Amino acid sequence: GDVMRLVVSDKILKITSFLVAILWVSPTIIEFTVTIGKQTYSWSAFVLLFLLPIIGLTYLIYSILMKKWWLCLFGLACIFSFPITMALGAYLLGP
């Protein structure tokens, strides 16, 4: 039973990692506003400053529990997605 659970969680991890990657790239393709309460965020700000850091934190906790260190790095990348994206943007597109 244990091996099966690991395989399932591995599949889920691959799928969620793929979804996170799509989410990260999505602001470059789609741009709309998200309204939470009285605050209105652009989709890119919402993804980079709100969604990805929360996902990254979840990954970090999970990676420590599962002792999957590559996942730890992935979690950190999600948490720091905003500065990473800004740096990449500046590097690729120039200042």
C-alpha cells in the first residue's frame, strides 16, 4: 500500500508542478484583474505576489516531510517568483 501512495503522490507532484509552471507563465499570455474584497490586482501581481508564494510554502513543508530536496528548491523558486521573474525579464528583455 505504501509504494502505491508514493507513486500517486509523485504523479500528483508532477501534475501540480506542471500547473504551477503554466500559472507562472500565464501572466505573460493573459492579463486581467482579480478583485478580492475592495482590492483589485492585476493577474500577474496576483500570481507572483500571492498565489505562487502560498504554493511554494506548501511545497516547502511537503518537501521537508517527504525529504524531497528538489521539491524544496521548487518551493523556494515559487516563493521568490516575483524577484526571479523581474530578474529574468530584465535579463531577457533588457532594463
